[in-house]
Amino acid sequence: MFSKKSSKQSLGGGKCKCETGYENVNLVAQPGCAEDDAAVAALPDTWEPKHSGPILKKYLQEREQKHEQLLKNMKEAAAEVNGKIDVMTRNLAEDLLAHIQQNQRNMDNIVDECSEICIPISKEIRTKGLNDIYQCFNHRIDDIVRFKLEALALERERADGLRIILRDHFQKLIDVGHLTPKDLLYDFDQRIYDINQQLLSNCRAYTELEARLRVHADESLVRMRSALNQLSLGVAMINRGRSAQPWLREERLSSRRTTSAVDKNRQSFDPSIKKILGEVEEFEECVSCLVQAYRAAVMKVFTGFSGKLSVLQRDLGSHHAIHDINNSSCEMSDLQQLIERTLRRLSSSVHQKQTSSKDLLAITGADITSMQKSLWSLGECFRVTYTILHDAGHLWDSHMLRLALAQKLTIAAVEDMLTSNDTLELANEMSFNVALEQLRCSSDVDKLQQHFEVIMTMLERTSDLYMQHSQAEIGRLQEFMNLPPYMSRTLLAEFDCFLEKHRRPTLQSVASMTSQPYSGSPKLAQPTALRSPLPRAILQTELQEIALQNWRNGFLESFQSNMSFVPEELQHQAQMWVEERASALHVRYSLKLVSNSIRTERVKAARDARLAELRYHENRLESHLAAVYNLIDALPIEASEFLSLDSQYLYPLCKWISQIQVDMDAMIEPLDPEVRRLKMLSYGPRLAKHRSLFEESLDGAIEQYKRQMEHRIQEGRISNVRFISQIRLFNEGGRYAAPEASKTCAALVKSADALEICANRAMDALNHRRNQLLALADQQLLPLQRVIEDVYKVGGKSQDKKKPLPPKKK
């Protein structure tokens, strides 16, 4: 029959669900996880192992050697690129130098060819020579520009080559790992900055070289043109464009003069003719000295006037000499003293060159007087011209200062308004930031929508405030347009005073100017009457004086005719100034609107993000609570329906009962009553044994199920605790608001209490199920036990009948 061992084997034949339903998960982190990489990355850059062995030391040395070798290779590649570009640049410079030298030789050949034709040269030859010189000059400029472009292209090629070398070696150095990527990036950024600075420096050097070469070319052009002008001295002074430049005096002191036949045959004449010729030669020498001295004096006056004009231009630009009458009169007196010193120098230089011949003095005296008058008249004309320019320039200068003062006051007022508006807008920014932070920390959807509506209303008010501030700022700037009428009336009044002071003079002829008495230096002797025609130099000065008078008349006439455009021009300038500043204010307003729209997008994004977080928290909590409450609902039901009598996890009681029932039914056939009784009586202990084995298997299954159920309940408790531990407020680095966290914790605590109640209910249901299964087993055994009891009772009675009677006593 069955033993205890066979019953255990039958129980272990199939695995129980309570054994396979739970896996013991080890919650301790194992070494070698992904967090190790994060821990290594968190180490400081200067971290070194405390105890380094020879292997690590050798590895670090090899890495340093590889790093140094890569740097050396990079320097060699950079030196190769620089050497290649330097050779190409040197070739370009040598080609340019050869072209410039050849161009200069071509210009010199043009001048030499013109000088070999005839002296003085004709106007056509001079024009043709100038055209050839201009053509050579243009070729030189083209060569200079081409050199600069090619040199700049080479410099860009140099910079690109160096950048490519740095880019190729950067990843190699990172792979070596001797330096951190941060240090390498900083080093390479510095190298790229040095390359860019070198490129800018070289480009600036080529630009300066181009400027110097252009200046050198201009000087060569001026020298060649002056040489041609020197060769054309035979042309009338009035028809000449301009005289020879001062620096040509070192090369060519005087024009070439052809020798006359009188000089060749001077010795063949008699002594009287020699005397006449000597006086003529002396006269020519005196006239030449006189003309040269006069020209030097005129040049001195021109130079002084040019210097005064330069000072005037500088003063007008600096706005510090407005209506300075003393300074203006001082400058006029300086100019007058300059003219008088020039006149005295002219008189002394001429008288030193003259001989004691009274005839020569009589001939040249009138010319000297005319030259003095002409020079004084020219100086006076310059003085008047300078006075007009001085007064006119400072009139406009004073107006510009008034305008600048008004503009500064307007800008200061606008800036004050901007400051106050910015202060108010900054206060609104603070309230916006507070509201945005409240929106980001909303505890539920209703409060989130409420904060969102408040912020959107605030942004709309801010947009209206921006528009009001912009209109006020532009309106304050537009107040500047009220000033142009007053400023135009002031300026027109000053212009009237200027025209009243400087009336237009009448033109004087050359004869009337020369007939005026000279009131210059009293030391000069009274000259005799004019016996010779005016020299061409004096005539040129007279024409220049007439040109200055015409210019003054034209200037004053143009000044007076353009006074009607002053109000319109001032209004236009003020409008342009206001529009220019208003455009900046419009840009400021547009930037504010853009920033406001960006804030709107930020608010919407924050609202969507917080709404997603709230929904995520809600769904997560609902999912967790649903799992917990499903466990709470399922455990009592599972306990109440735990197993059945014919379950494979229990002792097969039903099978053995059925087998015994079959055996007992087979004994209905005719058998020996005693045999039948004995067999029936043997089933009693067997039934008791089967019931005890069934009860033991049931108790074992129930104990195992209890452990499984307690483990599931413990998992629920742990999940609740873990959920609560993961709830962090915003100030703790989490994403939970305080009310939201309180609500979530309350729901979790409630579910934990429900778990405890569920555990008690499940235990009660499981005990009830045990009793129920034992009762069912007893019901299955009860019919067989009754049959056995009946057989036992019947067998006892028959034994009593068969007992022999005890013997009687004798």
C-alpha cells in the first residue's frame, strides 16, 4: 500500500503556483552598472591615483610623448604652409617691383622724348605726353591693385591651410588623451584667434603698402607733369594750367633757353655795341631777379592764406571759436603783417640785385611799384575773403551748436522718460516672474488654469503699457519739431546781419587797381612813372585778384538767394533727425513686443508642461492605487476559492476513496463472511491514514499560500513606501506641489490601511476555506466509514454466537 514517501512524491509531482508566482528580486545595486560611468565622469580633471605603478607611469609617459610628437608634426605642417605662402608672396612683390621700375623708366622716356623734339614744346606735344604719362600711371595703379588682391588671396589661403591643420590634429590629440578636451579646446581656440589676428595684421599691412605705393605713384605723376610744364615755358602764362611745383627747382632751376646769334658773334662787334649788349644783359638779369622775387612773394602770400584757411577749417570742426571777434581780428592782423613783411623782403631783394645805373632804376622802379601794389591788393583781397569765410563758417557753426544743444536736451528728456518707463516695466517683470513661478508650481488643473488666465491678462496689460510708453517716448521726441521755426528765424536774422556787414563790392579793372596809391610800408621810395608794360606775372596776379572778387560776389549772391531755403532745409534736417531717433524707438518697441510674445509662448509651454506633469502624477497615482485595490479585492476571493479536493497540489484523497469504493463493491460477491469481514475491517485504518495525509498536504499548501499572500501584501506596502519616498517638493528638487503631495500621501496611507484590513480578511477566508475542505473530505469518507462500522458491528455479534460454552464444574 501507500507509504509516507510515496505520498510526498505525489505531492511534489507538479509545481505549486505559490512557488512560481513570486520571484525574489535583489534590490541591491550590482557592480559594473551604468552608474559607474557617471561616477568616473564626475571625478575632477586633476584626479590622479594615489598609488601609481610602473605600468601606469609608462602609459602616461607614452601618452605625453605621443602628444608632443603630434604638436611637433602640427608645427612642421604649419611651417610648410607658411613657407609656401611666403615664397609666393615674395615672387609677387618682386614682380610688382619690376613693373614699377619699368613703369618709371617709361615715364622718364616720355619726358626725354618730348625734350628732344624742341624747346619750348608745343601744346599738342605736351598734351600727348600727358596722356602717355596718365596711361603709364593707370597701368601702375592696376598693378598695385592686382598685387594687393593676389596677396590678400594668399593670406586667406594661409589662414585656411592653418585652420585645416588645426582641425586635423585636434581629434588626434583628443584620442591621445594627454590633455582634457576642455584644455585642448581652449588651446586651439587661442591658436585660431592668433591666426585670425595675423590675417588681419597682414591684410592691414597690404592696405598700408597699397596706400604708400599710390602716394609714390602720385608723386611720380606730379613730377612728370611738372617736367612737361617746365618744358613748355614758352606757352603764355594765362594759358598754362598751373605752374611748376617747388620740388622741381632742385632738378630744373630754370627753363632751357636757346642761345642767340648775338651771343655767338658777340666778340665780332665794336665796343659800343658790346656796351649796349652788356646793359641789355644786365637789364635781363635784373628783370629775371625781379620776377623771381615777385613770384616768391606771391607764393609766400598764398602759403600764408592756405595756412589760415586750414586753421579756420580746424576751428569750424571743433566748435570752439564762435563769434570770437578778438581772435578774428588777430588773425587779420597776422595776415596783414605777413603781407607787409613780404613786401619789404621783395623790395630789399630787388634793390640788392640792381646796379647803380640810374637808367635801370628808372626802368624797373615803376615795375617794382606795380608789383607792390598788386601784391598788397592781392593780400587785401585774401584778407576780405578770409573774413567772409570766417564769419560765414562761424554763423553756421553757432547754429550747429544751438542745434546740438537742443538735440542733447531732447535726448536727455527722452532718456529720462525711457528710464522711468523701464523702471515701471521692470516692476511688471517681477510680478510676471512671480506669477509664472506660481503657474509652474500649481497643485491641480483648476489652479493651473486660473494662474494661466491671470498671466495672460497681465501680458495683455503689459502689451498695452508698451504701446503707451512707445507713443509717449515718440511724442516727447516729436516735440523737437517745434524748434526749427524759431531756429530758422534766428539764423535768418544772423544771415541778414552778415550780408549787411559784407556788401558785394564792384569789380575794378586792372588799370584802376594799378592807379591806386600804395599805402604799405613808408620806407619804400616813391617810384617813377611806369615806362614798360606790366610783366605777365603781375598780370596773372591781377587776374587772380579779379577771380577772387568774382568768387566773393558769387558767394554772397548765392548766399542771399539761398536764404529762402533755410526754413525748409532746417525743417527737413530736424525731420530726418527725429525719424532717425524714432526708428530706434520703434525698434525698441518692436523688441519689447517680440519679448512679450516670447513670454506668451513661455507661459503656454510652462502651462502645457505643468499640465502634463499633473496628468502624469494623477495617472501614476491612479495606476498604483488601482493595482493596490485590485490586490485588496482579489486576495479574499482567492483565499475563499483556494484549491479543491481533487487539486493536483493536494493529496489525492478522492482517488483513493473511489478505489476503496470499487474494492468494497467487489466484495458483494459471495465470499467467506470471515474473509469479507476482515477485508472490511482493514479499510478503517487506511481511511484514517488517507485523511491525515490529506490534512497534512492541505496544511502545507495553506502555509505556502500564506507566505505568498504575505509577500504580496508586503510588496504592496513596499511600493507604497517607495511611492511616498519618490514624492519631492519643488524646494527639494522634485516636481510636486505641497497640496498635491499631501493629497497623494493621504491616498497612499489610505491604501496602506486597506492593505492591513485586507490581510486580516484574507487570513480569515483562508482558515474558513481549510475548514470547508476538511468538511468536504469528511463527507467523502463518511459513507465508507458507516459501511465499515456496520461490518464491524455485524462481525462482533457473530463471534459472540460462535463462542463455545464454558465447561460446567463438576
